[in-house]
Amino acid sequence: PLLAIRGGQRVRDAALVFGADVLSDGSPRDIRALRPDVVIVDDPIERSARRWMTVARRAGALVVSVHDLGLGCRESDLLIDGSVTRTRPARQGGASLTGTPFALLDPKVGELALRQRRAAQNPRVLIALGGGPRVRLAGAIPDAIVAVEPNAEVRIAGGFVVAPRSTSSKVVWIGATRGLAEELSQASAAVVAGGVSLYEACALGVPTVSVPVVTGQSPTVRAFGRRGALIA
């Protein structure tokens, strides 16, 4: 597979480090030259997603739309929406895979979920709220945790952001990884946002507190909360 990624050179470089093949241009016109058999669109901005789908269909490719909360183009040949709430079916004539059985999680989650839960002497809390401006929020939470449980080990996943220097031996910043399934499986509890990490934490049976970091995550967090799967 070839990836077309929205973002600057730093984003493309990160994808290359993880072994992806990335299109340097990353625009729909690449489809005309490459003529792929299948185009998978994962874009929450419907106008942008529809542009890719239109070009792909003209090139004779099958179109798969991956999105959540029903916020995607329903005109795809196959619509995949693994949301816990607000799913919508595909257009007439298209196929749909909707609901949590079709949430796209790290393949490791299924294997790790079968293992015995970590039994450590000291509790371990994983904080994963994403990178960028969320790093400051993530960095403020450990102090409250350690104040309540001085023996707790707190691990913070800050995405691709350079980790700040920790002021406590109990707080560890995790560098960029291919996923958080392993970290979640070793956690006594987790503090996550309302994205994929929330689904993976619940699939692994990790006690979870969820903090939506963008407005669009609130419906997902509320839906998990209604099911008793987390504390929001």
C-alpha cells in the first residue's frame, strides 16, 4: 500500500521511519498515474474525502471509506465505521461494516487480551492523550496521581512530540511507537482521549478514564460511559 498523508515533511518522515511507502505529492492526481485497484479513504473532512473518491472511481478503482461517528462519505463501495455510536449505512448499492465489531484496532489487541492481566507490586498508569497541545495536559496529570498513590508508576505517551524532562523518577515519557497495545496491556489503569486508544483500552479490559481532547470525541466518550465501560 501507498500512503498519501495530510501534513508537512515531519509527518511524512515519521511514516517513513515506521516502514510506510509515502507519496511525496499526496494529492488525488496521483491516482490517475498509479491506477490502483483499491483506494482507501480515511478523512473526516467530507469535501476532501469526496474529491479522492471521485478521482478513484474515474480511474476504475474500488473505494473504501474508513471513518467514525458517521462522519464520512457514504458514496464508497465499502463503508467501514467501527464507532460505538452514530453509525450510518452506506449508500444504496454499497456495502457497510458498522458498529464496534468492525473497529479498526491493532491486531495485537486480540492476542494480548487473552493473556493474564499484569500483577505488579506497584500500580502503573498510562496517559495517552495524543501529541501537540495535549502534551501539556498529559504532563499535569501525573502529579495528581502520585499525590494519591505515591508508589504509582506513570507512563505518558506523547505521540511524536519531543518529551520534556521529567521532574520525578515515577514519571516516564514514552517515545513514538507503532501503537499502544503493549503499553495498555501492562497498565493497571489508563487515561486516554476519545480515539482508537479508548477502544483498545476497553478491548483489553483496562480500567479507563477518558478525557475528550476535541469536541468530536465527546459522543464516543459519552456512549462508552453509558455502557459503563469507562469514567468520563
